[in-house]
Amino acid sequence: MQTAFVDNPDKSVGDADRLVTDVMRERGYPVDDFDQRAADISVDHPNVVEHYRAAHVLHLAQEKGDIGTEAQREAFVHYRALFDKLLEADLETVQDTPKEARA
């Protein structure tokens, strides 16, 4: 997705939004209401919620055609930070699980 950004930033930002939403759904976050998602993510990841809010605002502006490539890049960076944090939380859960339970 990141490499596709160079050729098609509009699509990449939209894809990043969908990917983050899918990961959040898999993690049990409510995905129908952005404000609720942001509130929930702030509980688990207080340092990252601003990335989520900023990326979402830029994504909505992009859908209206109101942003340029630099703002799209910023949105993508914000989505990536949230995505990495969501995966990091999953990795920490696996590492905290005894080996016997993971098998």
C-alpha cells in the first residue's frame, strides 16, 4: 500500500482508512461511529488517537477534493502510526501469552 502511494495517493489514503477500520473491527472496536472509535482507541492507545483523528479529517477532506499530495502524505503517515500501534498491541498480547497456550 505504501509503495502504491507514489502512483495513486488518493487510492492509497482510502485503502489505508479501510485497512485501519478492518483491523479495528478485528480487534473488537465499534466501527460504525467514528467518534466512538476515536474514544475507544484513546483508552487503549492514548498517544496515537490524535493520529487517527488527523488522518480521518484529512481522508474526509480528500473525499471532497480539498487536499493536495502533501496532506495526503500526512494522512498516510498518521494511518501508518495507528496501524503500527494496533499491530504492536497484538504482538504484545502474543508475547505475554505462555508458549504452551500459543501452541
